Amino acid sequence: MQLLLFKVFRDLAETASFSQAARLNSITQSAVSQQVKALEKRHGVRLIERGKKSFSLTAEGVVFLGASREILGVVDGLKTRLRELNEVIAGDLPLAAVLSVGLHELPPFTRQFTRLYPQVKIRTDYLRSAEVYAAVLSGRAEAGLVAFPAPRRGLASEVLWRDRMVLVCAPSHRLARRTRVPLSELATEKFIAFAADLPTRKALDRALRAAGASVRPEREFDNIETVKRTVEIEGAVSILPEAALANERRAGSLIPVEIASPDMWRPVGVVLKRNRAGSPALRRFLELLRGTSDRPKLAK
């Protein structure tokens, strides 16, 4: 039997009005009368006393009203329980991130989230940029954190914040005492770069070309930690996100220097499976990430 029949009968009994029962259920008054007659025919009893100026339930109608209330109460309770279950913030939250973001920018967010939702276990895999996209697409990660996020087939992307890119060198380097350095001045420096296929490297190459700076990398690495150690050891320079230099600044092992260019910013963002709501834990984690600044909407 359809739930609508129980609801229509309950509304009719509680309002004692065919017209109000019809309005509450978005049907016609005639449809209410027909549904009640169908119920009476099915059960072989009269449910209401039909009079010109009065409305009342028969004994059978009173029993049927009680049953209707019980049935509808169970259904409403089930909806509430399912809704509450869907909003439980617990379980695993697998993430993927490029190393520079995962090691240096993500931890404050994961620590705060763990304090707020101790029943969630966050696991972060540190991967190359292309591998992060693949992990999200395959479902191995619910979300991926990358630099220069871009939508791809089956994936949506969203910029969360921007990192300032700075020149980095050892304290003994001649540029360490400068307040600002133009890109054109790097042509004669021993330059340590990211691997050529990484999005950050491609963006830096474009910026260098636009500034007319002919820079030939001495070495190339796909790991930001290796870039930093090489700059320290070999007395070289590089261009890195300032957010990844906190430990070195405190230790005094590397010096960040501002670059005289308006384009020295690296967007950092998230990639997600397109048209997928994600777990309650993921939705809350994204709310935390988005709270750092105003964000653009997902690129489809």
C-alpha cells in the first residue's frame, strides 16, 4: 500500500476537511474522497461517517488512524536516522598531495581537522602532480592537493590559495643581502630547477621567458626537498614557494629574496572526482581549506 494513502487519511482525520487534506497533499478534493473509498473497499470496512454537516471516524477509522500515524512515524524516523548516519564525521579520509604542499602547507589543516573530528583518520600519499590526478580519478584518494590545479576528464579543480614564489639562496650568496631581485639577473647564476614536466616548472619557464631571462638549469629535481638541499650545498639559487621555506628560515640555512615581478604567485588547489559529493569527512575538510580566503567555484 502506498504511503501516500496513509498520509492522506491521517491528514483528513486530523483536519476533518477534505479540502484541507487535498491541499496538504497537492491533490484534488475528489482524489481524497476516491482514496478513502479505495481503502474502505480494500479492507471491507467503513472508515468515516459520511454526513452532510459533520465529519467523524468510525471505530475502524480510529484504529486505521492510529496505524497510519505509527507507519508514518516509522518512516519519518528512518529518514532522520539515515540523514544522521550520512552526516557522521568518521572513518578514513585518503588524500594525495604533491610534496611541497603535502609536507609544508597541508599539516596545519590536517592537525586542526583531527582536533575537530578525532574519529577521522587522514592518510596522505605524497606523489608527483600527474600521479595525484590519477589517484583521485581511480578513487585511491578522495581529493588531491596540487599546484596549478586544472580540470581534466572526469575531474574538477578548485584554487584554494596562492603561494608567493621567491628567490632562495644560501646566506653567503651575493644575492642574500638584496631586498628584491629581477628575473633578468638570474642569467649568470647557478640555477637549480624543478623537473621540466612539473606544472610549477612550466609556469616559471614562462615567467622567465616573459622577462627575457635566459636561465639554463644546472640541475633538475622533482622533489622540493632535494632542490633546497642542493641550493644549500652548491651555493646555487632557485625559485621556490615561500611557504615551503619556514624551517630553513628559522635555521638560517636559506634566505628568501623577493622577486621583482608581479607574476610570482603559484596557485594551490584541490582536484576532485567530478559530479561526486564525497564523504561527509571530505566535505568538512574542504570547508576548512576553503576558509583560508575567498575561492572561485569548481571549474568543470
